[in-house]
Amino acid sequence: MNTKLLSALTATAAATALFGAGAPAQAASFGTTGIQFDKDTDIKLNFKQSHGMYQSSLGIYSVKDSAVSLVKTLFSETKSSDNQWENEWKGTLGNTVVGSGSVVFTFLANQIYTLGLDSGWGGSVYSTSSLNSGSQQAVFGGQSQLWNALDRESTNTFQAAGQFTNGLGSLFNGGTLIGFDDRGNSNDSDFQDFTVSAEAVPEPMTMTGLALGLGGLVAARRRRASKTTS
């Protein structure tokens, strides 16, 4: 292989390794033990679906000494579902939840957060189990894997909930799905009452590093082609 071409490829790989979107931002946790990063980290959250009879809203809360404070409301239902009890109280974007259904939030360094589902008179639950007196009320997992595993059309207990407690790895690789179980229906534990996805937003240096690496690759190819035709 041409040495210049090899150098360009090496530069691209190095840029990807150093600045790539797949590299975790040194996160301490993103799961049922809490949400915390050691540097400011942008996360894009998208509403997926709801299946609860309550009219609920999902927000980000700061946590200090087990006390929670609402920082930002992400998604709010305008009614409990699209069409009452049909399809297990199914709620979709544009009907039950209005707006773009997408929010980018900056989690500040070294602050502790949790996601909270407020169901009005139905009560509130949090993605951090310790804030629910130890009860797991949310699941975290790879977006496609967890989405396919959830039985969204019934209130059957999600037996694998204990296996979906950490969404850190998928947050930087394909996205994390987060599913909540509200306090309704005698605590049915189906974990499909409100589902959202989350993914890390690449840092600006990520795109710059990749652009520089790819630019070097293109330049090397052009120089090689020029020498071949001269």
C-alpha cells in the first residue's frame, strides 16, 4: 500500500479513536443507579410511545441528598392515549404527545440526575431505583433489543426487567431505550407505560477530527492518481 495512503488511513483511525462518537464521555452511570457524567454531555431524547391510562409527563430531575427537583419537562401527554383503551391505551407522537418529540439536553458535569414520570394522581416514579424505595420502575437497554423484548400490547409482567438496568454502552452506540412502569393497574410491571430513546450527541471535535482524517485520505488518493497519470 502507498505509504501516504497508509498514513492518511492511520490518521483517520486515530481521529475516530480519539474523538469518535462511539467513545463514552467518561460517564459514571446511565441506568437504574442514576445518571451522572464527569463532563458536560449532550444527550438527544426522543419520545417513542406510551401505554398507560394516566395522562403523564416525563422530565429530568436533579438529585441531591435523595431529594429531587424538576430541571426540565421533556414530553407531556395532552390526553391519556390516542383512543382511550384501544391497543392497551396506546399514545403516539402527534396525537397524544404533540411537538417534535425530540429534545437535546445538556447533562452538566458531576451533577446527579434522574428521569421522572409524573402521572398526576397516579403518582410519580423515577428511573433511579433508590428513589422508588428500591423498586425498579424503569428499564435501560439497547434500543432495538429492548424495544423488541417489551410486550407493548399487554400488561404482562416484563420478566427480564432485572437484565435491563444499564444503558451506558448503548448510549454511545446505537442509542438506549428507556421504558417506565407507572404505579397503575396494581403495579403491573410491564415497563411499557412510557418509552423514550436516548443517544449521545457527537462533540464538534468528533466531526472535525473525522473530516481532517477523510480529507487526508482524499488528498493522498489524488496525489497517487496524479503520479500514475504523469
